[in-house]
Amino acid sequence: MLGCFIIGLCAASSVLGLATDKALAALPAGHAWQHNLELQIGVRTGYCGSLTTFASWQLELVVLAVQGHKWVEAAMGYLAGIFASIACYMLGMHAALAIDRWLLGERHIMEQLQLYRESQIAQIEGLAPDGGETPAQKLLLQAEPDLPRLMSSQRPTGSVRRELLQRHSRHAAAAGMAAGVQSVELAGGQAANGTHAAAGTAAAAAAVVEPGNMKAQSEDQQQQQQQHPDGKAPEAALTPRSLAASLAGYRTDAAALALLLALTAALAVGTALQRDHSWLRTVWVSCLLGPAGCILRWWLSKWNYTLAGEWAWLPAGTLAANMLGTAVDFGLQAVLQRRGAARLGAGGSLLLAAAQTGFCGSLTTVSTFVTEIVKLAEAIPENFRAYSYAIVSMGGGILLGLTLFAWTIWAP
């Protein structure tokens, strides 16, 4: 629940329905973190995603039902867990709203409210700029996902940091809706299909054109070909502000890498020297395995909203990460149940427990799951995809538990 509260507290102004354009509504508009995309991804994807775990939640409740024969308590645990997570996420967003109001002051609040009402009226009357996207795509463009999205390989490559900085205002984002976003690596390694990651912030999401919006993209490409027959667009001028923001991003990456290496070394030393308390060694090894799960979850995010046909709305990357981590968690628990700690030995039991806590815990996430449910729920009563997504995710976890773990209890 803490991770859901923090990710709600880190929501962008567009998610909160504010007329201002801030990547972090709880901070002043001029704060350096507003343009530090690497830090925003680190907090949302790295910290909040790893702090909340979908696999352990599923494991505890299935074990309670199958091994403890408390099916009613387990069912109540599912309901209480999902409702509490959504409530904490909403509480975090409300806290961000309260901080934003406190930062603005009464006079600016009234001006912001007037701007928001004018934008809503313009949308209703059809006066707002339209990039050609469908209502379902507009819903996704406003999403504030925990995981960064990977763009289609059909888009040209370039400097994502420069592209996102240029589109970090409302007017630039509206103009970029028809132009598309350049697909380049921002916070991770290059994907297998040659595409790169884009930031999961509201500023980036507002500038993204979904694959279904090919009409606007093709018209823009024709216009660019007429202006630049050689197919090369001129490089954007490097301003002091963009240079400072770019250097800040590199400093964030360097600091994160140095911190990761230092913590990895410290955890490795602690694991080697700790002999008296096995539970403490399990904690150290779990922390060592955590980054691998987090990186895999980040990589799987490229499948979010990329399915064809009627399933284009589905966050398939988040679903795959949660189902994969849950399956591994139940599989390891089945090994522990059938083999026993005595037959596995101290080292084997430690590694399996650490993999469950560290790798599976970081691979699966509740914070992203909750943010996607809340965003999909905005379409009710037009559709009930929020309920469908929640039922598929939670039902899939239960089915994996009954398939991979329950037999170890029921089989002779």
C-alpha cells in the first residue's frame, strides 16, 4: 500500500485534471526534478514497482486457502487487498492535489480552475486540437503508467531527451500529437527489436501517437519529405536549458550506477560474512536479485497497449510481468514444499527464498496494476475493461497457484 500511495503522490498534473503542465504535481513548476525524467522513472518503475509485489500477495492467499483451508478468509484478502491499494493510490493523488493547491495560492487556483474549465468546454465543443486519435487512444495517452513504454520500430530514431524536453509544455505536446515521438533509449538498454525506451511520464505520454493513429503520422511524413527530400530533418538547436537538463539526466544515471555498484558490493560482502543469522543472509541475497526482476519488468513494458484488434487496450506487458513472476513464485514454493528444507540444504533453501522475495517481488507490481485499473475505470459505463483487467490478472494468479502449488498439498 505504501508503494501505491507514493506513486499516487508522484502523479503528473494531467492525471489529476490540472490545467498546469507538471510532470510531478506535488513539486513546484520550476523544480529541477520536473525535467529529470530518469529520476521520475526510477521512482515510479524502480522503487514503487519493486516495493509492491503481486506475486507474494497471490502466494500468501493461495497458501492460506489451500494449505490452511481458509477459503473465505482468502477471498476477503483479495477484496481487501485490491480495495486498499486503490484507496492508497487515490489518497496519494489527493495529497498531491493538496500540495499543489498549497503551492499555488488562492489567486492562482482560481486562474487554474478557469483554464481547466475552458479546456473542457473546448473539448466538448470540438474546438480543442485533435491529433486524430480515437477515444480509446486518448484514454491511453492520458495514462500515467509506472512502466516506461517502448515505441514502435516504425518511428525514426533521434534524441529522446531533446524530443521530450521540447514537448514538455502543453502547446508543444499538442503539436507533437500529429508528428509522433522519436523512439530512442532513455533509461535502459536497447530492446531486441531495435526500439528504445521512452519515459513513462505524463509529458512523454501526451506526446505519444499510438500505433493505430497511422493517418496523422503518414500525413506528417509526407510533409517532412516535401520539406526535406534527403529524408534528414535538421537537428534542433541546443539551448542552455536543454543542455542543463540533459547533463542533469546523465548525472542521475551516473549516480544511480555508482549507487547500484556500491550497494551490490556491500550486499555481496554482507552475504559472505554473515554466518550467524540465516534470515539476514536471505535479505542480502534478495536485494542482490531484485534489480534483475525490475529490469525484466521494465523490458516487458514494451508490450503494453500493443496487441492488435479488440485487445489493444490491454496493458499486456504489466500482465505478463505479473503472471511470469507469480508462476515462478509458485513453482519455487512447490519445490520448497515437496523437497523440504532438510533435503535442499541451507544454501538451497536460502536461494529459493531469496529468489521469491527479491526476483519475483521486483518482477511483479501492484502499483502499476492499480494505476492502470483506475485509468481504465474512467471509461465506465462506456466499457468495463477495468473490471476485466482486474479479474483476468487476479484470476490468472489464482489459477497459477492452483496449478503449480496446490498439487503439492493435495497429492499423496
